[in-house]
Amino acid sequence: MQIDKTNLITSAMFVVVGLVMASIVGVFHAKVDLYPHLSFVAQPPYELKCDSPIIGGETCNVYMYDVIKDQDKYITLKEKLDTAGSNDEIIFHLGGFGGDAHTYLELYNHIKTSKATVTMKVEGHVYSAHAFLAISGDKLEVGDGVYLMFHDVQFDPKYANDPGTLAFVAYFRTLLEKVAADGILTRDELDYMFADPAHQLYIDAHEMKKRFDAHHKDRRSLLQKLGL
């Protein structure tokens, strides 16, 4: 039986190329930091680091500097908020340009029902959803020279009469009304935002902390009183 050397060499070349490609994919899939920007493993839009001491509660740091994206990207964070105990603390490090309003509302609800003490640290300018997150916790800490930017919910004008859009906008504004009732935003500031979705409200971070500390209700103390 004769062996076609040309076909044998060609087959061998395909095998070698296949092995090389498989090795490359394996390296990147294992997240070996040769070229991190080419990694095939999708990274979450935040970083979660928790410290679990033998004695005392757990402390988790959440770093949120990326654009807030779809709800399914935050499952681990929402689970952490839901399972945290009353002796735990979750610290959000914030600096970003906002993002998906639906995701913000989900995070807001998980924060409000969490048993942990939730601390928001404004470390850079925060816009839109990042700004609303900043005033959603139990404590607010701010850096120097930074501000918060608020605006009404924005959407594509072609969906202006869509029932789902109208319902969402109404719900979002109800939350803003609660914020105004707490004294964190004034009635005039809310009216300015509601007048036009393009209106942007800029507030110095230290001014916001003064308002927050003066008017914010201690949600954690209330939860403890209720035995939750």
C-alpha cells in the first residue's frame, strides 16, 4: 500500500495548527494574563471582594466604575446583598457615568432589603444611575472635588407613548418623590429634572453628604426594630 506523502504532510500540518489554536484558546480561557485585553472570558462590570474574619461580620467591597449594564450581569452582587447578615457591611466604591435604569432599580431594591449596612463611597464624579446609587445606602462618604449629576429617566422618543415606558417612568419618578420627601433633593430640583429629560442637575458631593446626613432615615435601625 502506497502512502501519499503530500496528503500525510498536509494532514500533519492541520493537526499541528489545531493543537496550537487549542492551546491558545486554553491559555486565554484560563485567564492567564499574557494579553488581558484579548481574554475570551467575559468580565463582570464590577469587582466584588469580601473579607470573612473568624470573629465579627463579613466586609465586602464592591467596585463599580464601569457603565451599569443588563440585570443578568449583577446576579452575584444581588445574591450577596440578599444573604448578608446584620453584622455585615457592603461598601460600594462609586465613580461612573450611570447606565441601565432597570438594573439600577433592581440594585436599589436589593440594597433596601439587605440586612447588611450598605455604605456608599463617592470616589469620583458620579452621573445618573451611579448618582442615584450613591444616595441609596445607609451611609454616604464622599471624596474631595467631586459631584453627583442627576436627571430624569431617559428613553427613545419613539417609545414615548408605549404603556411599558410610561409605567416605568411613573415608577421611577415615584422613587424620586421619596428622595425629595427625605430632603435629599429639593422640590425645585425635582421639578427642574421633570421639566425636561435633558435637564442635568449637578450637586457638589460634600453638599449632598450634608443633606444625606441631615435627612436620611436610618433604615438599618428600623430593620432591627422590626426584627428583620
